[in-house]
Amino acid sequence: MKKYGIFIAYSPNTSLLNEGLGRYLTAFLKAATARGDTHFSVLCPSWSRDSLARLCAEGGISPQSFTLLSPHRPPLLYRLYQFMERSKRPRQARQPFQKLHNRVRRIAADHANWLKDHIASARSVTGLIALLAYGFFLTIPIAVAVLIFRFVRLSRNAAYRQARLARRRLAQLVRLPAAISRSSIVAQLHQSMLDREAAAMIKIGNADNSVGAWYTPAAFWSIVNELDAPALVCVPDVVLTEFPIGFALVGGAPALRTYESVEKTIYSSRNFVTYSEHVKRQTLVHRFGIDPSIIHTIRHAPNDLSSRMTVTGFPDNDATSRAYAEGVFLGAVRKSNYGSYAGAFNNSKVKFLVYPSQFRPSKNLMTFLRAYEWLLRKRHIGHKLILTGEAEYPDVKVFLEERNMREDVLCLHGLSETELAACYKLADLAVNPSLFEGGMPFTFTEALSVGTPVVMGDIDVTREIITDPALRAASLFDPYDWRAMAAKIEWALDNREGLYAQQRKFYDDVLAKRTWDDVVAEHVAILDEISAQPSRPAAV
């Protein structure tokens, strides 16, 4: 049995479920664990254990099918940060006297009804006076009880407000830095925590002498080269070099540190894999001067979501599948942060476009939103737009608020794979206007696998896969021209069935021939090769 390892070292505030890498890792692990001749270990930080477990549970991967290696207990600083983050989440206020209050109210209401009935049926002045006096004196203890209850509640709420204020101030001292100066104490503590955790991971990894080689699916972590066994480093892209101004404006100093980390990883590694020839040639060879003979290109297999929407055993499985998707979709909308609009949303037949992606400068969101606004306001397409990034992303938030489009564009962040599949299935069209990707966008195969056509930006990595001129003409648009984008979307909506048939044929005849078993087999072949290399650190 061959034994290899997978190394990931994301920071604490990164959820694998929300990363494109998470879907890639799920497909990779699922195929890898199905092999009978290879066993994988996954080496990760202590704070990623739960995220990895949820990722595997959603992907149907048994925890027993691979070995999990990580420090057993998160650092105290991280646990303190988690406590502060939990304290900021909205929660239902605890009301220890609420049951007593409700009981008193019921008794008082019942007694008031009894008193009202007896006053109404009184047949003597003496009896009426007695009842009125009884009612008057009864209100005194009730009023006192109400005043005491309200005083206690107001005092408790004031104490809670002061406690929340104190927690917020304390949280500011330990919050993970987003755009904090490198010289700040918090940033230094954060970086020190990451470094110590990574060092602990390296110690654990090197203690397992059975691992012949390591694979890391991202180039963020140069420390992977401190593992004794050789490492295969995947470079999906170095998108910060393509859009430096955009990432600098959004990410600030942390974005620069990320680039420096990627650069260090590339220059200290000696075995590489990419998803496309474009990244291999233009990024690694031309930009970083890496020897092309040590770079391997392994393309994605289709990301098939059809199993998430497959329903059997009913007279009309297709109708049942759609009804199931509608229920999942409504649930996803209602759990989003759209307040009363989301809570009241009940239109399962709504028409919409979908663009599943995080919000980053390379994703071309603002050009897409401009095209969508024109289609909505000038062409009256009547479709909503479903996005999957954070609704509070500054540029998107300002654009939607200024144009009163908050109820036309819904940001459904943190979707499960089933919810994502439902969005794809119900959409009239999937759109991917991205300006740069490391490989063929997942959007193409994910949408087609559940019956939805796709239009995408005409970029190099897409042209590597879609080589047929007719299919290119039907499926691709100039991502830098919002008018061309809008025209292609409108055309695709008008020619939906024909476009899907054309794309589905390509999917079945070409793309579906490649599986994740092939992807894993190609990685294992490279790991077999590099495992024979001397176990020594690469020269910087």
C-alpha cells in the first residue's frame, strides 16, 4: 500500500466549505480513497479539523478512509478569538422571568374576566361596590409585581449591553487582522500563532515516516518544503500578479503578505502541478522563471452535481426532482441575510440567472452587474440574479443600494453543495464572467450536469478546453465589454434549449470521458516519481 499526504494550512477564518478548493478537495479525496493501492493522510491545522469533517460529511467521504494528522488542541489565542466571535452573533435573549411573567398575565387575565362577568351580573349596589373595591385592591399587588418585573428586565438588559460593549472592546484586542498594519501587536500575535501551528504540523508530518511524498493543493504555504519527504506543490494561479491594484485596494497589507508567501513557495519548491497550460507557461515559466520540465499540467474532471438532485421511485421523477430543488432553493433564500424580504420569499417558480463565485477583483462582478442592470431595466428580462459571495462586499453593496436592486440581486453565501445544485438546476442560465481562472471554470460542468446552459468569459484557460469554433461562438463573450456580455446573456435566454443541447453534447462526448479517478491517478503517478527524490529541502 502506497502512502502519501495532503498538506493544507489555511488560516482560522477560512472555511473549506466556502472555498473553490473545498469542492476540488472533496472530489479528489473521494476518488483517492476509492483506490485500493494508495492511502492518503491529510495534515491540517487544529482549527481546520471541524471544517474538514463537515466537508467530508457533505461529500460522503468516510473519516476512516484517510488518516487525519493535526495538532490536537487549538492555541489559546484562537480559542479566545472564537469566544469573542460567538459573543457577537445575534442570539435570542435569555429571559429567566418570562415564564413567571406569562403565568401571572394568564392568571390576571382570567381573574379580570371573572371580575367583569360578576360586575356585569351584579344585582345590588352593595354587591357592586364590594366587587369594585375587590378589583381596586387587587390591582395594587399586580401593579407592584409588574413594576418589579420591568425594573429587573431593564436592569438586566442594561447589564447585558455593558457586557457586550466590554466584549467588543476586548475583541478588538484579539480579533484576527484583516487590514491591520504588519507592525501592530495583534498582527504579530496572529502571525506568530500561524507560524507555531505550522511548525507543530511539520513536526507531526515528519514523525510519520510512512508518507512517501506530500501534495499541497495551493501555493500559500512555503513551510510545506520543510517536510522531510518531497512535496508536490499545486499552483492553481497567482491571480494577485494579474490584478495587483484590485487586490491591493480590497486586501491591503494582508494581500501583499499573501503574494509574498506564494512567491516564497514557488521559489523554494522543485515539483509543480497546474490546472492549465496557460498558468504553466505564462505564470510559472515566464513570470517566475521556473524550469518547465518540473511542471506538470493536470486538468480538472467534470464536477457532476446531478446526484444531489436525482430522485427515484416516483411516478414522475423529473417533476419530483424539480419540486425538491425548489424546496431546497427556498430554504437557501430564507436563511440568507435579506431580513423580512427573505423570510417572506415564497416564489419557487422565480426566474433567475446564477453566478456561483466568491467576490474578488478577478471575478468581474461590477461589469456583470452593469450588464444585468441594463437587461433588467432596458430589456425587461424579468430575471433575478443569484450570487454566492458576501452581500457586504463594499463595491457590490454600494452598487445595489444606489440602484435599488437589493431585491433583484440575492447574495446567498455559504451554500451547501445540495443548495448549490438546486440553484444551478432551477436557473434559466448560469453565467461566469471571470477575467482569470486557474483552470476550466467549475461553472461549466456543474451547470450542465443538472440541465442548465452556460455562457462564460472568453479567457485563455477556457479556450484550452473549448476548441470547437461553433461552440466557442455560442458559449463565450468578451468579459471586458458589458454590452457584449448582456447581448450574449439575452441571446442565450432566447435560445436556451438549443444552447444546452450543443453544450451537453460536448459535455457527454468529451468532458465526461475524464473522471476524478483519472485526476487522482495522474497525481499519484507524479507522487510515485518524486518519492524517489532525496529527502532534502529545496534551495531558495
